Amino acid sequence: MARVIVVTSGKGGVGKTTTSASISSGLALRGFKTAVIDFDVGLRNLDLIMGCERRVVYDLINVVNGEANLNQALIKDKHCENLFILPASQTRDKDALSEEGVEKVLKELEHMGFDYVICDSPAGIEKGAVMALTFADEAIVVTNPEVSSVRDSDRILGILQSKSRRAIEGRDPVKEHLMVTRYSPKRVEEGEMLSYKDVQELLRVPLIGVIPESDDVLQASNQGTPAIHLKDSDVATAYQDVVARFLDEDRPLRFVAYEKPGILKRLFGGK
Amino acid sequence: MSLLSYFFGSKPKTASVAKERLSLIIAHERTTNRAPDFLPALQRELIEVISKYVNVGVDDIKVQLEKQDNCEILEVNITLPEQPTR
């Protein structure tokens, strides 16, 4: 069975695409055959983050409409053997996506032997976002420690619990995971930022990881390399931990405690 | 206190303000946004039935659905008018 995972958040700009790219890469690196689908019809971005924008020929809507088959549309990732990207269409509007069409694509991916399908949701709670979560078995809710993001995450959790197929058919509910991104332990320590514990307490969803705020994320997207591949980066390590926890491995939380810089570091600078 | 914090430069902690505001708004939105569609109809019909026997108004019946862990609690609160002593 292919496991369908939606990466969602409600609010835009919190790190959904960055997370989709890194988690799908992480699962592929672990040997699972993985597909990552961009559901942001009209505003495709996943291809840029994955660094395959120049190889896009066909897209999700082409496959849904039968203008191309899945094999033609899937782009093989340049970093991982087992990873394939299905880009979103740029030209058509969101109404081009139908529930039947998405279901057909997911079924076909399962027939092709995929272990995981990651659905990168668009922002908002409109059709595109609902379509991305409709067939989910698990959901990664990406949240920034900031008021509007937390509130929007709660809204999207409500939609997961009412509009997903699992909810409508009364099956086991979608397994929810909370991921806090752009986290600054220093600001939390100073009482300027909600702690990951606060966010978890408010949303009441099990935590799968905390990704620290870092300049590396921009560096990664500049190059079209998913952040998980970066060398010597806290963000990459944090994403690897998230993938491990997703696979039920025990990993303690890292990068959540603030260490005051020592006297040497303060004198001589450093990163 | 304010004088002390003035001298020692401690700032008000905005994170705790954020948490308090969020816990209020989220609790409120959970009861309104996540209520199933049938609640208003249920409330209307309950009023119809009960008003056959007791004199109750629209505001005397409150229907709420709450979720605690894995179980949902349907709370129906009916305020009966004071019985006239016979």
C-alpha cells in the first residue's frame, strides 16, 4: 500500500514546500520509492525547490485530463534514485483538479509500486488545499511559532477531521503530526516567541520535529537543492530527525535549547 | 515592579500574551467552526417539541458539541421557566 502524506498549514510561507522537498528526499534516501506532488495549481514552486524546473514537460493536470501518462509526467530527481516529482500546472485554474482525477493518479502511483506519496498543499483552505488532503493517510501540519500560523493550522486540522476521505467514510482518522518551523530558541528563551511546547499545547497534535530558523534554507532554495542534503547544517539534521521519527525511530529533539555564546565566541565572532 | 523592570531592563513577555490570545480564540473557533451542520436544525426541532409541553423560548435551549480526547459530548441545556405554584 502506498501511504499518502499531505504537507499542509493553512497559512502561506511557513515552509510547506521546503518540508515536502526535504521529507520526500529523506524517505527516498532511506530506500523508499517516493513521489512528491505539487498541488499548487497555478503557482507551481516545488520544481524550483527540487531543482528540476527545466525538465518539466507535463504536469498533474495533463495526467488528470489524460493528455499525458504518469510515466511521461514524473520527473526523476537528480539527487535520489527513488524519488519522482509530479509538478503542478502553471496555466490552468484550480477547478481543473477533480477528486476523481486525483484519486486516479494516486491509484496509478500505487500500481507503480510507490511506497510514499507526498502531497504538497497550496496555502489557504480552498479547493486546492482540500484536494491535497482528501486522500491523506497522514498529515504533517507545518506551523511557525506565531499567532496567525497557529490559528490557521487549527483551521486546517478541523478541515482534515471533516473533509478527508478517512473522516467522511468513518475510517481510522488521518494521523496528524505537528512540525514547528523557523524556530528561534534564543527568542523563545527571551520570551519573544511561542515555544514548541506552547504550540503543541494549543493545537494538541503530536510533535514530529522542530526546524530551526536558518539562513541555510534560502541557500538551499537558491540552488534548487532540498535543505536535507546540505552539509553541516542544523536544518538538514533536523529534517533527517523528522524522517527518522516518521519511520518510528526514537530521536531526541535537537536545536530547541538556547546556549549563550561563550566568551571566546563573543570575542572572535563566528556564525 | 515597573520601576524595577525599568532599571533592570526586563521587557514584557509577548510570547505569553500570544499564547493567551490564541488559547481563547482557538477554543472559540473550535466550537463554532467544527460544529456539525445538523446542530442548528437539531436545536430548532428540540424547541418545537419541548414547547409543546413547556413554555420555552429560542434562547432557553443551548446545544453544544464538545470534543474531549476521543469522545464527543453533545450537551443540551434547557432552561425551564419557573413553575407557577398551584
